[in-house]
Amino acid sequence: MKDSKKVILTCSVCLSRNYSLSKSKNKADRLQLKKYCPRCNQYTLHKETK
């Protein structure tokens, strides 16, 4: 995977860093996914951090 970088997803409610994954370097926009947050105990919006 030469053209990928590691990104961290942070919960938008409690700001805990829950997920890390790789994404293509060609994408300019920030990743936003609805994922499960174990700290909030519910599905919340997770945003990519710098």
C-alpha cells in the first residue's frame, strides 16, 4: 500500500480516539463515518483527525 496513509477517527461527542485505518493519499476531503463509540455506548459521527 504505497499510496495510503494512516488516519485516526475521533468521536464528535466525547472526543475519544477509537478507530485507526488507512486511506488513499489522493483523497482531499476529510473522512466522516458513523461508528460505534464504546465510551458513549452508542453510534456517533466519527471524524478524521490531523
